Amino acid sequence: MNNLIKESLKKLKQKNINNPELDLRILLKHASKKNNEIILSNLNIDSIDTATFKKSLQKRINRQSIAKIINNKSFWKYDFYVNNFVLDPRPETELIIEQVLTIYKNKNQKLKILDIGTGSGCIAISLAKEFENASITAIDISQKALEVAVKNSKIHNCGNQIQFKLIDFKNISSKFDLIVSNPPYLTNDQFNNTDPEVKNFEPKLALVGGDDGLKFYREYSNTLHNLMNKKAYFVCEIGINQRQDCEVIFQNSGLDLINITHDLQGIDRILSFSKI
Ligand SMILES: C[S@@+](CC[C@H](N)C(=O)[O-])C[C@H]1O[C@@H](n2cnc3c(N)ncnc32)[C@H](O)[C@@H]1O
């Protein structure tokens, strides 16, 4: 094995990085001059742009996520551009798309959809691709995040279906058939104790939902009813152990909890509501 590979692996292991071999392969591929296959035991080092590789390796040693280093994260059926201004899309958030597909079996419907806190645009864009007749409003209070979302909508050729708006959800006044959201839901303590990949490289604005993490659900429960058409749905992600609190919070919201979806670890993750 080439010395550069051996040394790089050693450095990643010293930093307690979970899958050093996998990460190393991805970083080498990212720095590959001809997009060659990467075989760690038999790597032709001439095929690698070593300056790019060393820079990326140092970022990983500093605990930046692989997605942020290579500016790419897969979500649902697509690849999304990501940077430090957005959350790396998470696999559990894909359950929002699955749940929406369960609710709306007819994909030709002209749905009016609101995505609150669009970040990279991963939910809005995935829904635009599934429901080609839908018109989607995707909002965020981060201008930098919206720039990423717009870039992704252009990459995926669905900018005509989505209106991106720099606005707080509290200032929205139109009505929708479907509202989706993966809001910030960590407590301050959870944020302070989370992995460096998250704490040091993802926007706090995207992660923390007030002292107890429940701020957004409280605000949604007061306002969303007014933004929903008759027979409209609201599908949102929640954090670990937030289901019971959310059930109490939404008790008098004018919304009916119709489904709870668990993620692959068995955690209650997606709540779906219909307007009463
Ligand atoms: C957890 S991230 C979700 C990003 C993306 N939807 C996803 O699932 O990967 C939450 C997003 O909500 C945005 N946000 C925070 N407060 C907001 C508010 N009051 N109104 C609208 N968006 C907000 C943040 O800037 C961030 O982009």
C-alpha cells in the first residue's frame, strides 16, 4: 500500500473517524484526475491530484463532513449541492417524501405545497420531481441557504415549479394543500454535545429549536391551521423523544394527528396531520 494512503488512514483513525477506509476512498475519488476506480491496496498515485487530496484530507481531519468537503449529498433519488450554509440532507428526512406519497396516490394532482425551512431545497425539489403539476413555495430565513436551494433547483431543472422566498413562516399568508417541514429541533444542550461535523460546520439556525427544541412545533400549532386549505395535510419531522410533547402541543391546533412514521432505528420521526 502506498505511503500516502497508509499515513492518511492513520491520521483519520487517530481522529476517531468512524469509517476511515470509506472516507479515504471518497476523498481519493474526489481528487482523482480521471474519475478512476479507487483501489486502496493498488492505487496509481499519479491518477490523483495530490494537492486537492491533501486539502480535502485535512478538512476531514478537522471533522468537516464528507458531504461538505465534496459539496454533494444524496437525498431521495437525487444528488444535492451542499455547503456550510445548509444542513446536509439526512436519510430520515426522506420519510417525509414517502409519507406524502402515501397520502397523495395520484401524482398528477395540482397541489399547492409549502416547504418551511427549505435549506438545500432537498424536500421541495424531490416533491417537485414526484408531483410535476404541483406548485411549490419553498421558504427560509437564510439568504445563503436559499442560494443553495435555487442552485439545486436549476441542477434538477424544476425551478419553474418552485418559488423560493426569503421569509419567516410567521409572515406567510396564502393557503396550501400540503405543508412540509423539517424544522430546527435540537435543544441547546444537544447542539453543544453533538458531533463536530454538525456543531462546527452546519448552521446553528438550521438546528436549534429554542431551549427545549420544541419552539417551532409550538409556533406551527398556533399558525399553520390558517395556512391550510380544506382537507390539507401537514407532514413534519421531529427529534428524538419529541413525539409525546408534540402530541400535547398540537392538541388544540385544529389539526388531527393521523400518522406517526418511525425511522430505521425505530425512533418516532415523522408526524402527519390533517386539517379538522
Ligand atoms: C433542519 S433545517 C432543514 C433543511 C432542509 N429542509 C432539510 O430537510 O435538509 C431547517 C431550516 O429552517 C430554516 N429556518 C429557521 N427558522 C426559520 C423560520 N422562522 N422560517 C423559515 N425558515 C426557517 C433554517 O435556516 C434551515 O435552513
